[in-house]
Amino acid sequence: MKDSIHPEYQEVTVTCSCGNTFATQSTLAKKALHIEVCSQCHPFYSGKQRLVDSAGRVDKFRQKYASFSKRSAAK
């Protein structure tokens, strides 16, 4: 391998939005990394489904298309 062309591999602390923290190694230039979902809170790994609705988008979608489902059922 060529010298001085590879990024430095260092330890990084990862913090999830659920509060879980762990250490890993990465070529990331920062010492800390913030993520939204980890293996402790992801539905695939935890077996619990969690609906993430940041701006009420699910409710907006239901309100927008509620009249559509009523019209199609009436036909």
C-alpha cells in the first residue's frame, strides 16, 4: 500500500437519540457521532414498532385522504 494516502482510523463515540451510546472505530474526522436509530431502538432488532412522526405528517396524510376513502366506499 502507498504511504500517507489513507485516512486515519480512530475511535468514535456514537450517541443515539434514544440515549444509547457506544464506541466504534471510524475514519470520521470527529470524535463523536449522533444518530437517530440504533440497534437498541430500531423496530427490526427490538421487536417493538415505534412510529416516528416529526411534524404530524401521518395525521396530515390521514386528514387529506380521509374524504377520498369515504368517497370510494360510497360508490
